[in-house]
Amino acid sequence: MTAAIVGWAHSPFGKLSGESVESLIVKVTTDALAHAGIEAKDVDEIVLGHFNAGFSPQDFTASLVLQASPDLRFKRALRVENACATGSAAIHQGIKSIEAKAARIVLAVGVEQMTATPGPEIGRNLLKASYVREEADIDGGFAGVFGQIAAKYFQKYGDQSDALAMIAAKNHKNGVGNPYAQIRKDLGYDFCRTESDKNPFVAGPLKRTDCSLVSDGAAAVVLADVETALKLGRAVAFRAAEHVSDFLPMSKRDVLKFDGCALGWKRALAQAGVTLDDLSFVETHDCFTVAELIEYEAMGLTPEGQGARAIKEGWTQKDGKLPVNPSGGLKAKGHPIGATGVSMHAMTAMQLTGDAGDLQIKNAKLGGIFNMGGTAVANYVSILERIK
């Protein structure tokens, strides 16, 4: 263990018409430093996760974090981007600086403002995270990409519409208790399973309730080396932090296997010296319900093609043997691209410190996180444990 989360902040996710990228960054930065009990002058490095890809006219955003305090002026700040895993990329970069002893305290911030962009342009922006040469013409943007994956999965393993609806219903039920979630409504299995005017098919076998939301939002975490963290009010340490990249073109791999995700989990569990059975819960990247289904298999919860067992037998429910997405996941919480990975780490830290309120998993000791960019191209796995 070389780094720990010592404080965090989280904006609401949703359509935040009164906010800007800058105002969201400033708010979560200010609140995270206060929560950590860290003065701005003591921050050594700032890492901002911001995908952008055309959502905001303001690019080159790293130094906007300095707007939160005059004492952040002249701190080194950089922006990172790794598609939908941008937030985790920011955190893992901060960990590397601490491991290298180039920093003692790092502020990692994730942000995105998506809802001000017209719908067709949103789809085009998101497809920039695909292999444009081969995949840019897929109808429906990234929903179309995962609609193709779902169709191939159904063709190989049978119709999984029941399982996908159960995953959506689970995550929406969990999201009711999340004060930051974009949708806080228990939609129920029947609504998620049934095609209707309010839940039409979007791409392939995926309905609207199978797709994560277009969102604005921000989150921040303060990282510190373990020695410093143990002197502060709380410390949630990284037992593991793994990053695995796979080929960008879907044509170069079996997109039903999420091999990068599987390898990331294998390496992270080995690094932490634990098994999947030791985890109290997992926050995983349910950009689409079929992604969560395949991730059950990639993390080793079920064999390939049997992911439906995990949801149908109740394993991933909040009271199951491995609760998955007790926060409501991207499905209920929302998915502001650059903020998602930071949010997942903040929500996991809340669980491990007993600060998750209505979302709380009883006696949570170890939390796993999987955040991915693209179609399991950028794969980040973290395993967290409270040490103070």
C-alpha cells in the first residue's frame, strides 16, 4: 500500500443547467480539500480527468482547478483522458506520483458537462472513443456499439433480456438511496423488461433502461502517501491498482470476453492477496446492462456465458454474496464521462468508512472497482481497504 484516499467530494449528477465545467471543478475541489482537512498550499500535484471530445468549448482545462484557491497557484497540474475510464486514469496517475515519491498529496478531480450538447452531437462525440476507421458509422453511437455486442451475446448464449432487465431494475432500486444520483426511482423489473413508449428499443436488443444516462457532474478525491494518511482523519488505502489496455478495434478481439477486464481483475486480486470471495462489494462499469452482465464473467463470478446466473440467483443484489453497484451504478447515478471513475472511488470510500447512508453495505471491509474506457479497451481495477 503506497497511497490512500483521505477525503472526497461529489456533485449531483444530472442536467445541471446552472453549472459549467469550471464551476463544477471549483466546487468539488473546495469540498474535497475541506473533507480531507488538507490546506490547498499542501497539495503537491493536481490531476484532472476530463474527456471533453467536443462537449465543452473550453479545452486545456487542468489549470481551472487552480480557480478553487489562490494557494493552488503554481502547483503542477495536468489533464488526463482515457475515454470513459478518464476518472480512474486521473486517480491512478496520482498514485504513480506518490509511489515515485514525487508527491505526498495529490488532488484528483473528474468532470464532464454533456447535457448542453445536442443529441446527435453527443453520439458523435462518444464514438470518438471507438475505432473510428471501422466503427464510426455504427448507428446509435455507443448504444449501437453495445447493441451489436448484446446481439452477438444473445446469438451465442440465448436471449438474455430477462437478465438485462433484472440488472437495470437492481441498479435503479439501489440508486433510490443515492443523494447524488440522476434518477432516484425504483423502476421495477416489469417496466425495465417491457418495451413501451417510455422504454423503447434503442439499439439491437437494448432498451432505454439498458443504457446509462447523459450527465453533467464532478467528483474529487484527495490522495496521500500512507504515512501522511494515517495522521489525518480517515484513510482508505489501495490494496491494488491495475491498468490493462486492449486493442482498440473490436475486429481484433472477441468482444464477448472482455479479456482486458478479466486480466485486470486477475492482476488486482493477486496484487491485493485476496480472492473475489473476500470482497464486500463491487462498483462496476454498467454503461449498458450487457456490460455488467459480461463483467460478471470477466471478474470470475461465473463462467463465460453464464453471467445471468449472478443476477437471477440474487448474488449481486445489495443483500447477495457480492453486491454489485450498491450506488446504483452508471445506470441510475449517471455517467458524466470524466467524473465516473472518480465517483466510483469516492462512493467506495464512503462504503468503507461507513458514510454511505442508505447505500451502506453492512460490515464493508474490501471494495472492488472496475472502470472501463471504450469496449473494454482501457481497463482499471482498484481494490480498497480502510486502514483508519
